[in-house]
Amino acid sequence: MFEQLTKTIADTIPAELCCKLIPIGTLYDDFHSDKQWYADYNELCKQQSHVFIETTRQGVQVIGFKDKVENCFSILNAFIEKRFEQTKTVIIEFGVWRLFKGPLLDKWNSLVSRKGSTDDIQITNPQGNVIQFRGRNDAVERWKKKLKALVESVIVKQEMFTKPDIKKYLMDEANSMMIRGVESELSVCIELDENRELLDFAHILMDEHASEEANYQSTEILTAIRPSCPVKQISSLPNSGVKRTNSAVTHHLDNLKFHKGSLLDVKADIYVNATNEQLDLSIGTISATISKAAGPNLQQECSKKSPIRPGDIYVSGVGDLKCKYIIHTVLCAYDEQGGKAVKCLEEAIRKCLIKDNDVHAERSIKVKPSYNKPSTAGVYTLDSITINIIQGDITDESSDAVVNSTSEGMKLVETGVCGALLRKAGPGLQSDCDAYIAQHRGLKYGDVATTPARGSLKCKTIFHVNYDPKSRLLPETVSACLTKADELGYSTISFPALGTGNHKCSPEDVAIMMREGIKHFDTGTRKLCQLKTVRIVILQPDIYQSFIDTFDQLRPRSKSFLQSFRRKKSHHHKEHFNKHIKESDSVKTIDQLETNSITASVYLNIFGDNNESVRAAGIKLHHIIDMNCESSVQVIPYDLINDIPKSDLETLIKFSEENGVELSIDRAPLNQIRLYGDTQTFSKVQSHVLSFLSCHQSRVQMLEKAKMLQMGVEWQRRHSDGTYHPYETLLNYKIENEYKLNSKEYIHTTDKQENFRIDFKQNVETDVLGNVTTEVRRVDKSSEAYPGHWDPMPVDQSKKEVPYHLVDLSSGCKEYNEIMAEFSKTMVKGKDYARILHIQRIQNPTLYGQYFIRKRAMMKQNSHYIMNERKLFHGTRVEACQKINVQGFNRSFSGRNGPVLGQGAYFTEQASFYAQDTYSTPDVNGHKYMYFASVLTGEYTQGAQGIVVPPPKDPQKDRNVLFDSVVDNVSNPTIFVVFSDSQAYPEYLITFCKL
């Protein structure tokens, strides 16, 4: 009927026809909520003659002659607006609000005074940064848009500050006065970041005014535009009635388009595919369509990566498709409430948008961030250094320098980055490498060789490094490259993912160590550092994604705190703030990356009405804080971190926190303790930590010795049933030491603080009153292992064997000649030495027993082709000889001549090396001393400065299975280092002289 009437009118009198619509939108349902009002509305409609009125969800439509329609429209519109007069509440970002009440007060007054406006509207300010509009719908919307425009005219820039105790520094009254001085000087407002606080305050406001629901049912948060914000993270509040708005969203969502048809009909750089956890592309219409168009290689690639979890993404190749990437994601089944499924969908979309940012940074979608701080996937900062992680070909890089991993001889292989650089540079690159080798005789670990870029390479220089992943020197290698680039005045450098190619290193471990190397460089004293950008360029999508995920996990995060410089809020809000502070400042668990919260990344937002003042304020803030918040940093390598009890770690962290220093513990593969804090208290914490580590290392070494000793010698006490039981390991060690010193007795204290005395002559244990409690005995488990050529051990006056015995070898005997022959292999008589004074055999049953047991265990543990035992030399000074004869090669004595390969005992096959006065220092008579020792080198790897135990053989499989020793050069070792005292036995002492 309606359509026929419209057609008739349109055909007969089109010039007089008029149609007007009163939009009502979501208010349609409210028409029926008030029955009396709805009855009055219907009655009013009936009173309108010569018009057709239809009420739908789209609105109230009035059709008829012009004059009748105009009159009816005016009457109905006034009636409806009177019923639906609204109140809008707007919360302004606090920094913007302070700006309106200060430098922009005139603009604010002009808005609220409504000069020249006839709108019947009330604008009130019930509290703080809360604004209320009350009036007719159209007027409220009109004035809200004016306020929004004014808010968006404000410029805001976010600055990050990472300093020890930065929160405490900013909250200090004197320091806040300096910041207020910057505000006054440059007409800006400076606020602690309140992304989260804004939301918290909105929810609190809703709770406090629950009785006034009508006034707060439509609440909107307005924030200033952040034009340089590269964040791509969509966020929304829970169902709270609070709508969060940002102009960037409104502007850039214009690019959101909907297409009807097949996904592949749309040209795009990235296609997103929703699939299953096993990445089986045959399941699902979209997956099957993509798989068919891409070809079989796509399914083969995905099968290697599966499974993936719901909400995660996998970036694959494209096969025969003409896009750049395909992003595969897994979603949850829709649940009734949509909770888990919606969160999973949001997470998947967020990750897809982050990936899109890497491909098209220039077209990034700018939306309001959620609680997280602004960030861009693949872009990270460590103080003054910007790190870009890029998926691509490193040979296309135009950085000042490109890094290449090679061998000691710098022979460029045809595979990996080496091969790619060689193909683009041409044979001249190998010639440059050969010239370097001819001049330097090899590329040593830690060195950086530079050659000019050739051929079609776009960089200036190629940095060559000799990196062996077993050495665990990747952080030092990266830092050395950055130092070299800085020395050359370079501003950019590009790295591959070192070690992930031929060496098959874990991408996650490599990412951690490369970041540590960059951080180590950046924390040095480089006020005038030229290097600004580090690019990590990775070709393989899966390795690239691993780097992104690892760097995201390591990204510094600040704990939000809601207190500002000049803010007063409701008591409810204050309690909420105090609770949040208490929770956020708690110490992390030891099972994670342990650190106290002294150092946090604090963000300050600077608000102003022009770019110049905002930028100047940022520069001034950095200058003030850098000048007044000095800090020190130290990295302490310590391979025994996992052996430190949890309670001791907690005590260390608490002590450092109390003294304003951050203590962070990095477990494998780094195994180090990082100190970062206030310079004034740093040395106190540093000394405390080093002292603790020294004591802990001594305890670990003593326990290791005790375990080895108990395998050879065991003290036992007789129980009431006649059986003998061993003493506890450390107590056994102490009893044996006293016995070897020919002591008459040894007194020990039990856990119950009871004292007992062991009488070595009577072999009994008595209590403090002298009453015999039990018999004791000493069991020598290793006596059968003594060498057959040893002389009988002498006994003392009490008929006990002496602890050790030196036997002078007769000059000319077979044993003497064999030792002299080994000594003379690298020693030239008349040059390196004048003559051998004497050679002594060292007979120490306890030391040899421990050595023999260790040797037997190593032979069972290692493969049959491993050379477990070697005869090696060790030079020393006369003062150390007595200690070595009794205690063996105690590694705690190492370091006198620089422990560049680790804190262990050093040996070499070349006697001439230890003939140098630096190692075998002449005594007052000009005599020099060198040991010819049996050393259990077993399976070895590259040494590194600072390590106290060998590295793990396979850290991914079992990090507690260690190499047996370390060397100076794995391919051609000359120096061996062992870390267990039972791995070396001082078999012969050679005394010689040079003159």
C-alpha cells in the first residue's frame, strides 16, 4: 500500500512531493518503554493530516506535501527530542586538561562560554578532567565535536627514561620542581604516562556514580593525537559503557574496505588464512583455495612448522601466489559467551597487523594503543641504539657495514651469507681476505677483519668475524663489531642471524646473545657515539619470527604507576593507586629472569600546542635527568648460577634493591649477573656480590673435592647393630684433612650443636665428657690404583704413612731420561735452559687416588676415540710448589698471569712456553720450576674469559653435561684448561736454570 501511494504521488505531483526522516537509531526500542509517552506519540501522529507517517528502526519518515511535511516534521521532532534529551560525559586526557587550565586557558574559556551560540545546552565540569554536556541530541553532538577538535589540536610526544630508581627520582619534590620549571619555560604540560590510568579512572568514576547511571551511561575518553605513534594495536574496553575514542582511529579506518567474492580476487601483499593447529590446508574452504593456488610446496612448508596454538600466527612463503606473505592463524571454537573465542580472534588480528607493519611501514594503521606502551614489531631501542629486525637479503643492505661469519683462515664458503656475499662481490673479496691473512696470520676469536665492499654490494665495508658457537663469545663478537663501526664513524651496521646457519644454533639463544652484545656496547661510555642503527637481516621466515618473538619478550616494560606531579583525585582512586604500586613493585620469582625493580622504563608524555616547544621540552628533560641521575653498570659472568640456592639469590636481590642497585640474573646461555644502579651505592653492592660469588665458588669447589675424596677415602663410624656407616661428605673431607696433617684428634659439631671428638690414635669417637660413643675406621678405596713404579711410602713416628713423598730420580735412569726427552722437545739447551738440576717424582696417594677415580669415570663416560689423558707441562714459582705437592693444582690459584680462557688450571704440551720467566719465575738462586703432569683433558671446547666451569656439550638437551676442559684453539690446541682439581696429577717436578 505504502509503495503504491508513493508511486502515485510521484507520478502525479512530483514538484510538490516531500519526504523527511527523523533518525532515531538505537532509540527505537525506547519508544515502547514508556507506555504513556508512546500513547501520546501515537495520538500526536493521528492529529497530523494530509501526511503519511511511518515509524521504523531507521527513523520516523514523514511523506506528503511540502508545507504539511515541514509542519509535521517540526512538531514530531520537537516532541521526540524533548523525550530523548541526553547527557554526555567526556573524560579528557589529564595532560590535555592541565594544558587547557594553563597555557590554553583562553581557548578553553571560549569553548565553555558558547559565545554567539543559540544552542540550549549546559556544559559543566563536575570534577577534575570530567566534562558533561546536557541538552538535545543534535546540540550535544555538535559541542562534543568542538571539544574533540580542541583536544586533537594538542600535540603530545612520549619520552622514555630508563634509569636506576627513576620512579623515586621523579617523585622527589626537588626534581619535580625542575620538571615544573620546564613546563613553565616552554608552556607545556608533562605527565607520567597514563594510558592505563585513564581507563582505571573511568571505571572508578562509573563505580562512584552508579546511582547516577543516566548521567554516566554514555562516557567517552578524548586523547590528544600522537602523530608519530607507530603502534598497531586495536583495543577496546570491556562492556562497561565507556567508549574510548581517538581521532587516529576515525581517520584511518576509512581505509577499511569490504569485498564480496574470493579472497584471492583481491590484490594484496599479505593473505590471512584461518586454519587448524596442524596447518593442514586441505581442511576448510579458504585453506584449500589458497593451497590449490599456491601449489604443493606451501603445504610441505606448513607441515614442518605445525602445530601452532590458537591465537598464534605462522608466516609462510607464497608458492605460486603473487603476494609477499601468507599469514596462517588458528582460532578457537565459538563459545556461548564468546569470551575465549573473541580474545583469540583479537590476538590473531593484532599479530597479523603487526606483521603487516613490517611489510608496509609507510602505510601503518594508527590506532589507539591498549595498556601496552607504543612499539613497532621489528623496531627496538636500547638507549641510544635503534635495532631493526628485517626479513630480507643481507646482500641488498646499504648500511655502512655488513657482518660476515667466516673461519680462522677466512676461506669464504659457497653457502649461507658467505656465499651470497661472494657471489655479489666477485672473486676480489676472497683476494682481500687472503691479503688480511697474510698480514695477520689468521683471524682470531674476538677480532674483526675489514675488507672493502666490491661488485654490486651496496654497503661500504664488510666486517669478517671468526665465530664458533661453542665458545659462547657471541655477545663479545657483536660488541666488537659495533665498536669497530663506531671507530670508523659509521652510523649503521647490518648483521645476519650469526650461528643459525651451518652451526645450527637455536634462533632464540642467538637473539638473546646478540641483544646482550648490543646492550654491552651501548652501556659503555659513548657520549659521542656515531653508531645509531643496528639492523639484523634474516632471510628465513621462521628464524625471523623467532627473533621477533624473543626480542618482544625481552622488551623493557615499565610498571604503570598512577601518581603525577600535581594531581589530586578521589579517595577511591588513591586507594586503587596504592594497591597497584604495591603489586607492581614486588620482586620477581627466581624461576624467571630474576631482577629487582630498581630500574624501570618510565614514560613521560609532553603536551603542547606546537611541535617546537614539545620537542624542546623532550631534549631538556633528557638533559636534566641524565645530569642528575648518574648510574653504573657491570656484567659478572658466573657459570655456577644454577647452583646458587634460591634463598641466597633472594637475599642478594633484596640487598641490592635496598641500596638502589638493580641486580638481574641471566641464566643459560648467558650465565651472568648484571648490576645497574646509582653510582653512589654501586661499589658497595658490587663488593658484596663479588664476595658472595667468591665464597660460593669456594664452597662448590670444596664440595667437589669432598665428593672425589670420598670415592677414594671414606671415614666410617660403627652403629649399635655392628654395621659401619660413612660420615657426611664434607665432614669426611675435613676429617681426612686433619688426619693427613698428623693431628691427634678432630672435633666436630652436629646439627644439634653437640660436640664430638675423633681420636685418630685409638680410632674412636667420644663425647665432650670423654665417654666413648663408637668406633671409627678409615677405608682407603683407591690404594690398589697406585702406580707400580712408586717407591714404598715412608711412615712417620706414629707408624702412619706421610701425606706425600718426593723421590729424586737418578740422572741417567730410564725414568729420568724419558722425562728429560719430553722436556727437551721444545726446549733448546743453551737458549731456553742451561741444565736440569734434578727431577723429582711426586708420590701423593690421596691426590693420585682422586685422579685415578676421575680417570676411570671419564673413560666410561666418553667415546673410545677420545684421548682422555695427556702428559702436559705447568710452570710456576717456588712458593707454589709446596702447595701443589700437597693439594694438587688448585684452580683458585689461577689468574696470576691472566685467566683468558677461564678460571682453571693451565697446561701446555710445549715446555718452552712455561720456561718464560713470566710463568716459571726464578727464585733467589736463579732456579726455575716446572711440573710434568698427567691431565684428564677429555672432550674439550673453546675457552672464554671469566668462565669457572666448561660450557655444556649440548645446552638444548642437558645443560648439566659439560665438556671436560677448554682450549685456546679447538682445531689445533696448545693450551688446555681444567676446572676440577682431581683432573690433574703433579707427577714430576723439574728444577732447572737458564744460566
